[in-house]
Amino acid sequence: MVYLANLSNGIGATLTVGATNIGTITKITSPQMKRTAIDVTTLSTPNGFKQFIAGLADPGKIVAEGFFNTADSGQNLLYNKFVGGTVDTYTLTFPSITGASWTATCFIDELDLGTNVDLTKALDFKMSLQVSGQPNIGTSVTQGLSGLTLTGTAGALSPTFANGIYAYAYTFTTTNSITVTPTAGTQQQYTMYVDGLNQGTFNTGSVSPSIAFASAGTAHKIDLVVSGTGYTPLTYSVIAVRTS
């Protein structure tokens, strides 16, 4: 019998750059990987058949298209990333029933924003991401975090941390900077983003770099993308505010 429980169409798939979702997408094509064949045929090759050895692998591209939306925070990042030739981590997450994803280091090599200006169609956008290096395919979701500690005077995390809760608020007083320490039952890595900017990738259980809060009222969005080889990443988000 063919096992059908994990089969799915594309509804629910997402594409993120760092920890920011790119919205209103209608189609995503995953990397089409190819490997170069090196011809090593000689005059003594038997039976009249060419012989080859495996050469370098081309990781391919991720291609996405959808509706152009200037209110979407993910789409608003794309132009500057294209102009700057920025290399980022992109994650294509398939519908949750599959548990699968592609994570790859990419730069935008083609970008069309607001194309097909037409009376009968919504404005659209298209982009192509050139993958650099080996992409990682995840076939099951990472176990995520077992704990999350933030420093800060009189700090309070709400709600109380739990593995399956991914959005939090954190308030504290007087401290000019805080750090984050995520822990996990098995060794994983986390990439920390502060207001969308990559602060580096670290092993779980290690203390993050300091995040500055210069004065009362300062707020930052802290995203922790937890991942491991062969796993689909999970993102834990914290809105941290210094109250006094």
C-alpha cells in the first residue's frame, strides 16, 4: 500500500529570508541541483561507451513569484538586498504535514517588482535566488528549545517559556544591554536576528552577543532560528522592551 499521510499540495508553504517571511507568494520552485560530468574516455575504453567521473555540483536556484505588496515587510527587503548583493540564509518550508524544508545560503540574482502592469491582473513580483554552497534539506522538524533565558534587571518573560510557544514579550528595567541563552535537549544551533539583522550563529546553550538598550522605551525584536543538519528550523521570537 502506498503511504499517503504526508502527501500535500503547496498550501501553507513559506519562504523566509533570515527570520522574516516573504508574503503573498503564489509559487516557489525548490533548488534544481545538477552535477557536472567529466569525460574520462580514452582510446582503450571498452565496448564503445564513454566513461565519466563526477565533477562539481551546481546547487541550483530557488525561484519565487507572487503578488507585489508594498506593505509586506519581507518584500520590502528584497530591493536593497539585490542592490547590495547581500548573501543571506533563505528557508523554504513546505506545508507542516510534511515536516520538510530547504535551507540555503543565497543571493538575489534576478528581481522583478511590480511587473505586468495590466488592467485585468494584480501587480506581481518575481525573484530568483542563486544558491551558494550545499543546501540543506530537512525532512523532520527540529525538536526546538527546552529553555530560554534573558538577562536584564527585573526581567519578565510572557508567557512562561514552553517548547511549543514561539512568540514572547520580555520587559526589564535599567540595564543598558541584555543577552539571550537558548537551551535544547540535544545540541543544535541558533541564528539570532535583532530587528531583522543577523547577529551570528551559535550553539544552543551558549550566551548570545549583547543587545544594546540605550534608554527607557527602547524595544527590539529578537528572532532565534533554531536548526540542525537534516531538520526543518523553528523560529522563536521575543519583543524585548526596556521600561525604565
